[in-house]
Amino acid sequence: MKLLRRAPLTILASIAFACPPAAAQTAPALTETQAQNVERLIERGLEDDLAWEVLESLTTEIGPRLPASPAEARAREWGVAKLKKLGFKNVRIETFEMPYWERISEKAEIISPFPQQLIVTALGNSIGTPAGGITAEVMRFETLPALAAAPMEGFEGKIIFVDELMTRTQDGSGYGVAVAKRSGAAREAGKRGALAALIRSVGTDNHRGPHTGGMNYKEGIAQIPIAALSSPDADQLARAMKLANGPVTVKLDLSVTMKESEVSGNVIGEIPGQTDELIVIGGHLDSWDLGTGAIDDASGIAITMAAAKLIDNLRGKPKRTIRVVMWGAEEVGLYGAKAYAKQHADELDRHVLAAESDFGAGEIYRLDTRFGDGAVAKAAPMAVALRGLGVAPGATDIGGGPDIGPIRDLGVPVVSLRQSGWDYFDLHHTPDDTLDKVDPAALRQNVAVWAAFLYMASEMEGDFGRLPPKEVAE
């Protein structure tokens, strides 16, 4: 990875924060000492291997971390030990209860006219099939909207197959469209009396490793089992239906375990500041069970922990307290994020900013923000300071990461340090989400960007405003 060599921030301090006249009032320049600290943090971040060591430790010593599982419980204890060893303060676990889902076995095969195995994975929260599986004729739809527009009759006793592709984009925007079929296919098929649903994996790769992920049923609609085919197997099934001279019959056999309540939790550690104002950062500790969760989201845990530690290594306390949160149970419904917002409702006025790393370990290429009225211009000096790391200024109206969504909706300003996701959805929720897919140089660039951003966010005069609370329908 090549990085443009940045101009010294001792020079940038006098010119980089030049904004339009109105913005300059809310975005003062760094002092010479602050500028030197930012430069020092960037240089150290580009040489620091702590993030890699944390990432290696979590993915190797714990491995997959299904929400509310014994493995996730071990990960919480790992997180506490790691934070304490690194010198974080006020380290603790904040528990909550949630439903539990676990896959036991999964199998699919074409029975006729071309007998062969298909590679599938059950989607999280899917019910299992009856013992012995389901064997039925398959009916294919190219997209979820095509299924939603289909008649309500004629699909009874069938297996519905939604074969919708996902578009590859740098920012991952293709995911929002493609992921709708994870729940939508089961719901629409259930309305029409189908026995089960299959989808093409929500991913951009051509590997024979299917993508899992969470789905949800809707009250009042029949619940049917649903699984994702790997992309090559989705292609194979589509070709079989094209070449067959009659119906194609598939057998689907899914076995799962579900419990009404198990314990999960958030792991928290802090770098105490001179004030009790809080900057909350982190990633989610849980992962799906097919891989070791290296990019989703052990990388986010490692990046934010390492960046906060670099701030801690500076002489003196930061102005604001930096709170690192390892959110639990993100993958199955943001349970940790919602619990955090509820458990910390009485101190949200002290939360001046939140940011999350949850998009792998690709290089950060853009700074997106959402500050309150009167504070929007404070993104400008941050963008200038990060420019030499290949980070461009971005949008000022973003939503932030999933786990900071609940506190954003309650008014907390947010930042997104956007990572390149060209290949993220080749690996996302698959057996290929493993440590070897992470580029150590890109990981270090992430740490450098995060450390510089955190320091500026901590030291900048004045707050970042408040966002209008969002009314969320129950």
C-alpha cells in the first residue's frame, strides 16, 4: 500500500483549517502542539502492529463468535483481559438477554432430473425443516420485486428460489438492495403457501461458499425455512431449470436450535479524559459461525482499540474521555447497540460524538460526518489533516455505523471513516472471513486515520451539536 507523504502538520496548523468565514468561527486551527501530536499519531499509527496482534489473538484464540453463544461469552472475557492488559480503565461487561439461534446441519440437493448436491447455508433465525427435510418443485424469480408481484395462488407446496444478483460497489451501497431478499423471500413465499425459500447469497463473489446472515419473519405470515445458495450453486440451479424438460425437484434439510433467552453483553473500556465528555468508538464483538469473523468485525475491534491506545500513549490525558465499546450481538438485530442506548440513557448528554468501524479492514478513503446545526464546519479541519493519508472529505448527513444508530437516533452526532469495500462482500458472512484476508498495511492506515481523528475530536474546542431525535415506530 502506497501512501502520499503528508505535509507536516506544523505547517498545516496555520493553513489547513482555513474554512469559509462562518465556518472558521466553529473550526479553530490546532495549536502547534496539537498539530505536532496529530503528526506523531499518524507516524506511529503507520508503524504500529497492535491492531494486527489484537486481530490475530481474537480470531485465533476465540474463533467464530455467534451471538449469545459460549464462544461469544469467551470473547467477552478475552475483551476484558485485553483491555486491562493495555491499561484501559473502568473495564466491565454490561450484560443483556436476547433470543438465541444456532445452526446444527444444512443440506440441499437436486433430486431430479439432474441429481447432485447444492451448497447452502441456513439464514440466521430461520426455522428448520421437518425431520427428513422438504422435497418439492422449485420455482425461480430473478428478483424479490418479481416475487412480490406474483399471483397469490399457484405456489402452494413449492420451494421458491429468488436468484437476485448483488452489485459490487466501493461503498457497499449494493448491499442495501440485495439484502432485502434475506427476509423478503421467506415472507413473500410464506404468503403464497410455499414450503421453503432459497436465495442466491447476498454477496459479490463467485466462490462456492454461501453467505449467511440474519433474517426476520413478520407476524401474521406463515414461517417457512430459508437458506442461501453459494453463487455457483445458484447458477447451477438456474441452469438446471433452463435445461430440464420439466420440473426441477430439490430437497432441503435444515436443522437449527432456538432458545427464547440467553445472555450476551457489551465490553467497555475507557481512556479517561480531563472532562467527563465521552467519545464512543468501537466495533462488534460477535460474528457469524462460518468463518472466524476477521473482517466482520474483529478488524473493527482491533482498529479502534489500537487507535485509542495510541492516544493513551501521548503525554497527558486527552481532553475528552474515549470509551471503546465491543458491542455484542450485532449480527442478529443490534441487541448490544439497543441495550447500550437503554443502559446509558441517563448519560447521553455527555456523549459528544460516536463512531464505529464495521466494514472490514480496507483502506479508509473518505471522512463522512453528521454533526448538529452550527457544528458542520468542524469536519473541514479533520478532513484536511487526514488528506495525506488518502482520505477525502465526504458527506455531512450520514447515518453512521449500525451499532451507533440507536444513540444517533437519540441525538448523538456521528462520524464514519469510510473504508474501501470493493471485495468486502466477497467475504462477508462466509467461511472465507478469515485472518489471511486482512492486509496489515491497510490495517495500519486505518489505525493512523482513527488515531488522528480521535485526537482532534477530543481536543477540538466546543462540541459537535446535537441531532434531532428520531421518532422510531414500535
